[in-house]
Amino acid sequence: MSSVLDKKEKNTVDFTMTISAEIFREALDRSFRKNVKNIAMPGFRKGKAPRKLIEKTYGEAIFYDDAIDFVFPTEYEKAIAELAIDPVDVPKLDVKEIGSDKDLVMAISVTVKPEFELGDYTGIKLEEIVHTVTDEDVEREITQKQERNARLITVEDRAVCEGDIANINFEGFVDEKAFPGGKGENYDLTIGSGQFIPGFEEQIIGKSIGDEFDVTVTFPEEYHAEDLKGKPAVFKVKVNSIQYKELPALDDEFAKDVSEFDTLDALKADIRSKLTEQAEKTTKQEKENAVVDKMVENTEIDVPACMIDTRVESIIRENNMRMAQQGLSFDQYLSYMGSTLDQFKEMMRPNAEKQVKANLILEAIVKKEAFEITDEMLVAKVKEMAEMYHMEADKLMETLRDQDKENIKADMKMETAVTYLVENAIWSKAKAKSTTTKTTAEKKPAAKTTKKAEPKEAATTKAEPKKATTKKAEPKETATKKTTPKKETTAKKATTVKKTTKKENAEVE
């Protein structure tokens, strides 16, 4: 096999690949053995017709497609290694010469990783990021525990007040028509929580059990559903019941009831310790994101569209898995968001491009700095992964293929590159930030009609190279694309073969 580079323009490489007649004849023999059992010829039992007669009747090209499928992957891998190129998409094939007694000559066109100028990546100037834990943060956590352990007291002799939990039925109408997701029954709404769109909860105050009334509101301009943005709406509401929370006293008995500690001070000390640990992790993650974002901002890269498409598809798969864990299908998620699949893909493209750029930059730094991962470092990482998956490290290591281990090492190198960027950045002094622990009400998914219904996709899809190692148990997508052309390539080859041989393959029974 020989390969000749014809041209290289931007992110596309064209080359000619020649496979010897001997190798191609072996592939044709294999193709014949595969297909002969499905071919019927007059005077012969099905599958017993001689090859020469089949080729004379239908043309030699009848066995070309499968022969090319058999020979292409291995020879293509050799070609890209010989030419030192790094494909990121399925190659396009054009057969130039073919025959049982000829070399197989194919023109190949494939998109490769972009070349770019890697700027200075040491001494990046950024504002220092530090998260600290304050007394207010600790008290907020204590208050949340107090809220979670409150008793619910049923109210029957008064109207709804601020802070009450009103159980309601509701149905929303825009232009006198009910809209999807605007109906709920026996919904517990905490008045003043801000769960529903502005103006809704305030109109529940003063209503009594059994009251039926209209709530008039206007959807915010930034609302997630396009057809509801800025629209006036009327909700038909009924109050079913009213409750309020009776909070337990914050004392040592409370600490004993809600934790393994005997005193409130000991509980607070434990909360401070855990918040401090989380603050340190948050600081580390934000500093890593900051340096990577700065490198992306300062580096010009012409990213091939196929790489962005691939990352978008990965984001969709990741969302599917996350939604499945919550008992929700991705289609339901899109409906909930008031979005179509195409709209979601378009929304994800800028972030996907940013992630691809970040990975290209980190790969370049890894190559330039020649970071290495020792076997001892790999064992430590597998042990860390095993703890995450609640497995024994030895058993997890046994399940990993050589390719899996190489993928884990590759991700570890990327992590090392990020750490290198952080350690070599110049961090200016900045005011320390307090931790921002959200209340239970803020964390709870809101109803479909609420302002807070939209999940923050950007937070889950932001370029975070460190996360890659937690889900690596299979070869990388780019490696798969190099070795396994899609079936559409076969269709392309069949068309090309017809043009080359000037014969039509007969229909096989």
C-alpha cells in the first residue's frame, strides 16, 4: 500500500491511496464467499454457482463493494499514519482504478484537525478567585435544616398569608386558550418562594380554602417558551388547603435529632468544614475554567463544522443520560423547555465550539510540554474512579482494555495541562467571595409555568476537561471515525464503481 498527499487546504486533506492487486484479490475472494450463498443461477442450487459464471452474468463489480469494505479500514489506518494526519470526520472515497488484476486506487478527501498558532500560555493575567465561608453561610445551612425538619400545621380558620403553603389547582390561558404545561392540580406552592412568574403568588394572599378566582399576570420577556414571552395570561385558580411550617428550636436537642452530633456548636463546626471543602473545590474549578476561557479567547482557530457537530451530539447524549436519571426523556425535556431538537442544537453550537477549541488548545500544550502519565499515576486515577463507582479498584482495572487505559491517560494529560496553566497564571488580588449556598426552595425544580423552570444547560456543558475521566470506558469518538467508515461511504463507492466499470450490477435474488 502506498499513499501520496495531493493537497492540503485549511482543514481538508486530499490524498491518493493505492492498495496492491494481491491484497484486493484476497478481499474479492472474501466478498465472493460472503455473497455466493445468496445468489441463484439457473441450473445450480442456490449458493453453488461458480464465481466465473456469476461474474460473467452480473459483472465482476458485483463483489466490489464488500471487497472495498473489507480492505479499507486497515489500509486507511496505515495511510493516515504514513501521512501523519489526524482525521476528525468520515473520509469521502472516489475509486479511480479497480479490478481483480489491478491495484485498487482511491482518491480520499477527509477533514483533519485544524492547525493554529499556540500563543503564550504562561503568565496569563487574571483576577484572583477565592471562595470563603462566612458565618452567614453556616447559618443559612442551619436554617435549611430547620426548614426541612419543620412541622406542617393545617390552617382552617384564616386566609393565605406570606410564607404559607397553599395547595392549589390552576390552569393558564393566553388569548383565552389553554397552553401546554399551564395546568396543575394539588400543587403545593410556598407563597413568597418566587417559584411562579412574578405577580402570581401575591394574588393568592388573602384567599381562603375553597375560593376560586382569576390570577392575571404577564410572562417575562426572557421566559423560556418562545410563544409565551411577554404575553398576558389568566390563570383559573382554586385554593384546596392551607398549611404553614412550625420550625423547631435551634438548640442541642435539634442537633441530636438531625445529625450525629450532641451539640449545636459541633453541628455548626461540621457544616463549616464541609462548606470550606466545597469552597476550595469551587475555587479550583473556577480558576481552571478562567484560564481555559482566556486561552480560548486569545487563540484563533478555524474549527471544522464536523467537530462542532460531533460535540453537539455528545451534549445531547449527555443530556439524555442526565434526564434518564431523573426519569425524564429528552423529548419530554425539549417539550418542557418549549424547544425543538434543531433549536436545541443551534443553541448548543457556540458552547460546543468553545469546548472543541479548549480541547485543541490543551492537546497542543500537552504535546509541546510532553507531559507523561506513569503507570503509578494511572493506578491512582483508577482507584479514584473506583471509589466514585463504588467498585474495587482491582476489579475496575480488570475491565479496562488497553485502549481504555490510553484514553484515561490522555485525559490525565489534559488535566495536567489545565493545572499547569493555573499554576503559571498571574493572579491579581481580588476581594474574596462568599460561598453561595442556595436554599432548598431555590434548588427545587419549579412547575412548568414558573420563571425558574429552565435548567441551566451552560453549566453542564461548559468545557471542563477534568470531567472526561469519569466517563471513559470506551475508545474516543475520533479514533472510531478513523477506522470505521459509515455506510454512506459504501453507497458512494458503489456509485463510483459503476462509473468505473460501466456495467450495471444485476439484481441478486
